[in-house]
Amino acid sequence: MSVPQEKQMIRLIDEIRALLPDLLLTLGAIERLNPPSDLLARIEGHRTKLKAICDKARQLEEATDCMPAAEKGRQQRA
């Protein structure tokens, strides 16, 4: 994968990650409207998945934050 494509993917993940807290809040607001139990079950499933995605996106972001420093360290050792 080319570097520009990697940067685009990282930006996309960052944009999606920025939406996740609002999506979780929206799911909570829907729950407070007392929807049918089948919808509540779907919301709970989506909430679990969104939280996992948020954690993975955060981990990826933290890893990419370290990448420039790691690359600079490799260049200095060479």
C-alpha cells in the first residue's frame, strides 16, 4: 500500500472515530424513548460493536502517532 493511501485510510479512521461518541449517545437517547425489546436488543449489540471499534481505532491512532518517531529512530541508527 502506498504512503498516500495509508494516510487517507488513517484520516478516514480518524473521522469515523470522531463520530462514534455521538452514535453511542444517540443510541442512549433512543433507549430512553422506551422502544420495543427487539430494538433494545439490537441497540445493545450495536453499542458493544461500536465500543470495540472505538477501542481498535484508538489503538491504531496511538500506533500511528508512534510511527514517525520510530521511523526517525531507525534513520538515526542507520
